[in-house]
Amino acid sequence: MTIRTEDDADGDDLEATITHTVTGGDYEANNVPAADVAVTVTDDESPSTGASLSVNPTSVGEEEEDAGETVTVTATLNRAVLQQPTEVTVSVTSGTAVSDTDFDAVQDFPLTIPANAKSGTCDLHPDAGER
């Protein structure tokens, strides 16, 4: 008997149990048991331990025509996908730009990477920090 595994995108080691029945000859007549065999499928992907953030566009002007521009924030896992959704809390802080002077203050917001996905996105709209 040959059992073949399938490659997947997650980094989780999984287990399978092989069960079988012994029949024929003296085996069946004498109730010879057939013990189950546990098999661990060792994954070749490494589980993710973090995520990186990117934004698009990376620059927004102060001019009136730029005031309505949406910034898309993307979180990308650093390794294999996860089997559960991953929530990343995004914070916007001031660098050389001054909050409420150069840009509208933005509250921390969650960005979800769906289960079995490598990344997730959230649009940050300029209207009162709405997403």
C-alpha cells in the first residue's frame, strides 16, 4: 500500500491514522487484531510568526485635489498561511508630519488576514478615518 501526501500552503504538521482489517486464512477465524498505525505528516512550510505592513500609495499630497485619496494598507504573513484568521492592529503615528496639522488623526484599527490567505488589506479613507 502506498499513501501519498499533498502539498499545502500552511505550516501545520498534521496527523493521520491508518486503519485496516485482516481477513483470510487463520487471521479472520482466530480474530487476529489489526492495530491502527498513526502517521505524522511533517509540513515543509514554516509557520508564520509575524506580518509586515505596506501602504499604497506611499505618498499623499496636501493639495485640495489629494484630500480624498484612499490609502490601502496590506499586512502580509512572513511565512506560511495560517488556518485561522489573523488580526493585525494597525497604528498610525506621527513622524515628521504632525497629526491634526499635516494629516487627520487616525485611530488604531484592525486588519484581518483571512484563514489560509497570505495577506489581507484594508482601505483607509480620509473621511474621519473611515475604512
